Amino acid sequence: MKLDIIVPAYNEEDNIFNFYDAVNEALKGIKHNFIFIDDGSKDKTLQKLKELYKKDDENVKIISFSRNFGKEAAMYAGFLYSKADYACIIDCDLQQDPAYLVKMYDFLRENDQYDAVCMCQKQKKKRGLQRMFYKLMGKLSNMEIVDGASDFRMFRKNVVEAILEMSERNRFSKGIFSYVGFRTYYDSYKVKERKAGVSKWSKFKLLNYAFDGIVSFSTKPLRFATYTGVLTSFIAFIYLIVILIKTFTTGVDTPGYASLMCVMLFLGGIQLIFLGILGEYLGKTYNETKRRPIFIARERIGFDEDFL
Ligand code: UDP
Ligand code: MG
């Protein structure tokens, strides 16, 4: 029984060693491998990882990307190279206490009716935008997106294989994890402060992330556009009849510039919004059809030759 610890790392030079020590300390007695993914870091992350490899070439494996491909791509690479019975994703910044790894591991070993454990963040402060996003996302995609569910998860091998089957380029892991199904046990954890370095997330990024998630897993916005089109056409038709009757009975009525302008602007706005939504789907389709690789590795260190 072995456990692969998949660790995406982007500009985490000051966290690598602390992280490694903390995990080893927590996982005493559990056989485990580290799969670090250096996501095109610009600092000394790779150098630090190589030092770690020199120290412990038995258990440390490294994939270094040719540039920054994002955490989603890093997680995919980790899954691709994982061969153990269990695999987990954990951040490198020690915001997620490695002690939970033992909890997750024990849980999966003792409960074979479950295939995955997902840790949900106990919110320190209420993040309204995030909560709204989870609600909207769940409603739009008919999928279970649990509030606060993080990427801090552990899976059995069968789940990892299913995740790898989802070979889309535009990866939205929360949706993917939910889509593949299996029985997931949800537990909660307290997010700690970052040990070193800075977070790579911004509010603006979260908004784009939300859009990506919705477009990746739901075509409901397109249906909504169609319904809105049908509804406005219906209203316009009724209005047309009213105007015709009015014109025939009371003659031509020239004033009406303001109302005309309002209707024109309103419909123009709606059209642009829906054109944008259509464009989002078209863009995603365009990107998927190119079938570009999800990540490009510059170096792979510590893997068996035959596996590469
Ligand atoms: N990360 C990554 N590639 C990126 C951004 C982040 O591999 O482009 C890694 C990062 O090194 C960390 C994890 O993903 O281990 C979570 O990132 P971060 O701590 O910035 O996110 P937050 O905890 O603030 O949500
Ligand atoms: Mg973090």
C-alpha cells in the first residue's frame, strides 16, 4: 500500500524543505512518495527540489514544466505519473496541515465503500463571491459542488484513472472530480496562514475561474439565451400588433423617440451579452479542437526509464 503525494509548486522556494519535513513527520510509518511539479517557477524552486532529490532519491520525484501551465495542469501531470494505490493533492505552502493526510489515508483504508476524501475549507471570513459561485455553478451544471470544497483530496487508484480519462485541455478540477462520480467523503479542515511566499490568486482570477467552470460543465447559459430570445420575440410581436392596431385606428403617431431608443439599447445589450456567451463556448471548442498538450515537461527526475 503506497501513497503518492502530488505537490504543485509555483515559486515556492522557501516552502519546499519545510513542507517535505512536515509531511515526513506526519506520515511516519506510512510508505509514501513525493511527486513535485515545478510549474515553471521563476525562483529557485527547481533548484531546491533537486537538492531534495539528492537527499532522498528513493521517495522524491520531480516534473519540471517548460513554463507556467497552472495548477490544474500540474495536478494532471501528478496523476499521470502516480502509480500508487492512493494519491493525494496537497499545496506546498503548508496552509493544509499534513496531519490530515493520515486522517484521509486511514479513512480510505477503513472504509472501502468510499473512493475519495475531499477536505472542505472552514472559512475564516465569509467569502461572499466564492459562495455565490459555488451555488451558481452547482445549479447550472447539475453537479454537486460542495461549498468550500478544495483540491486537498485523496483518491484511490480507480478514481485517478477516471480523472485521467477526462482528457480535456481546459481543466476545471472541481467539476472533473464531481463529474467522475465515485463515493466521496467530505471532511473539513482549517486553512492555515501561508508559511512563505505569496498566493497566486486574485479576486479577478476567481471571476474568470468561475466563468471557465460554468462554461466547461454546463451549456445552460446557451439554453437561457434561447429562452430569452423566444421571450423577447414574443413580447415584440405583441407590441407590433398593438402598434399596428393603434396606427390603423388613430393614425400615425410620430413621437416615441425615447421609448424606441430604450428598446433598441436594451435589445442591443442583450444581443451583445449573448454573443459573448456564444463566443465563450466557441472559444472553448476552438481550444479543445487544437488538442494541444495539457503540459510540456522540461525535465523529469526520479522516474523509472520505462515509464517515460
Ligand atoms: N500553484 C501552481 N501553479 C500556479 C499557481 C499555483 O502550481 O500557477 C500551486 C502553488 O505553488 C501552491 C498551490 O498551487 O502549492 C496553491 O496555490 P496558492 O497557495 O497560491 O493558492 P491559495 O492557497 O491562495 O488558494
Ligand atoms: Mg495557498
